[in-house]
Amino acid sequence: MAPVIGFDFSGIYSLDPSDRRLMGYDGDSQSVTVTGLTAIPETARIGDSGPVGVYTDSDGSTFDLEWWLEDGFNGRALLVLKSTGRTASGVLDNTTETRYLIEPDGTRIWMELESYNTTVDLRVTLSGYY
């Protein structure tokens, strides 16, 4: 998988707004296949969650992407996207959680990205307002 710092991944998403699916990545991966691809729903309630898909690189490494909604208080929600990366042998390599504080209409207010690379025991957290 990509290093925690200095990676250049561009997500490729479905262009259909009613079918939001991460189709794959373009970056330092060679060839990524997807299994269990599921669209993130256009509307959801606090406590809803689900898988997005499992992405397998040509080197055998994988990452599993999932989402859920937490209470953001004052009518807002916290949308969390979590990626869990594993080496070709199945060893945990890294995790990344991206959290978005959103209004009921989906407008993003704040985000936080926390990445942890188990290989080098490095945690990086970035946050900011829109």
C-alpha cells in the first residue's frame, strides 16, 4: 500500500450521484480489483453503516473500506470512512479514518484524517474547517 506520508492517490468514483461507489485508485498501485462493491446511500441515519468494498492490488495487498454515521450533535452527523490495509500475507499494514462533520443537507463543516502505519508505528492526524 502507499506510504503514510507523501502518497499520491486519486480516488475514482462513480459519476452517478445516486450510486456513490469508489471504483478504485490511481497512484502507486499497479492494478486494483474490487470485490463486494457497495454504494454509499444518498441518505442515511445516525447509526447506519456498511461496507464499500475490498480492493486488491496486483501485489496481493488489500484494503477494506467501510463507512458509518455517528451523532455530530446539534442536528449534525459525523460521517466516518475507514480503510484497513493488509499486506499480501494478511498482516495489518495501515488504517486510515476520515471523519466529516456534516449538516443534515450534507454540507461539510469540518474534517479530520487520521492515518496509522503499523509497519513503522507512525500516526498522522490532520484536521480543518471548510
